[in-house]
Amino acid sequence: MRLPSNGQDLDLCLQTIQQGFEEVRSQLSEPAVAISFAFPGPADYPNGIIGDLGNLPAFRGGVALGPMLEEHFRLPVFINNDGDLFTYGEAIAGFLPYVNEKLAKAGSPKRFKNLFGITLGTGFGGGIVRDGHLYIGDNALPVKCG
């Protein structure tokens, strides 16, 4: 699915984000228990507040995206940067379990529990998973709304 960002118009952008998650929800075979997605920074990720983004000017001044989505969908919402979420996904359901399965099939007792991942795109991102836990680090910034 591909939707326009509508990054110049905050109301339209937020409606489009909700529309995207509504579409995803309509395709699920089981009810969702949470929403988790990557969003560029600067952001106060733990509080779901997105800061002043160069490519989405409507977010100037800070937008409480996480709380808005929680209220709309009545689900917990987790927002983080792409590097963290990419690495976490690869650690729990991607590359790390794949490698560990190959090791098990080969009869090796070795298993990996830690992963460092890098994303390269419009910016640089990175993430660390240690023993199955995402290391959040210091990539969140305090951002105020309004």
C-alpha cells in the first residue's frame, strides 16, 4: 500500500496515517493488539511526539501522533526510529532466527542473541538488540507540542 504523505497539511496528513492503519487493520486475520511503526526524528519516541521534520513541514511545533492514534484505535502505539525497529524485527522474526535455525540444523550448539542493524536511506539509522531486548539508546529528544 502506498499513500501520499500530505506533509504540507497536518489534518490531511494525520487523516492519511489513520486511513493507512485502518486499511492494514481491515486485512488482519486476528485483531491487532498494538500499533508499532517507524517515524523520522527528531521525536520524543517514548511519548509519541513528533518534532520539526524537514520533509513534513506540517509537523512544525510538535505533534502528539502516538496519543492521537491510541485514542482513535484504542490500542497501545509504539513509535521509534527506523534503525531501531528494523533491527528489532530482524532479531525477533528475521535474520537472527534464520541464522540460529541454520546453526541448529547443522548440529551447532552456537546461538546468537545480539544484533546490530543499520538503515541507509534518506538518513542513517541504527539499532541494537541485546538478548532479545531493543536497546532504545539516546535517539529520542524532548519535544513539546504546540
